[in-house]
Amino acid sequence: MDDADLAQERQEAHLSASLSARKPRLVSRDGNCIWCKEEPVVAETAFCSAECDEDYHKYKREMKQRAAGE
């Protein structure tokens, strides 16, 4: 095995580890926004708008901070 083969194996291992460490993508189970629950989602997302996406993630961050502070 030469240096190029070793580098390719290392790169593939790094990519595999990175992909497995990703958080699962949010998905709407019923096709409606997971935050407001009223509007249909935009394709390939779990939210009806950028505002709902931002509000959801802001809420999750705040809950995480509160739990860490207890």
C-alpha cells in the first residue's frame, strides 16, 4: 500500500466517523410544522418557515441551558 492508499483510507474513516456523529435530521411525521403544528412544511424541512425553525431551535437551546443550570 502506498501513501495515496493510506491517505484515502484515512479520509474515508474520517468521513465515516463524521457522518455517524451527526444528529438525526428533524422530520415532520404528519407533514405539518413541528413547531407551530398548523402549516404544512417546506419541502425537505420540518418547519413551515424560517421563523418557526429559529423559534424551535432557540427554545431547544434555552431548555438545554436551563437543564445545565440546575
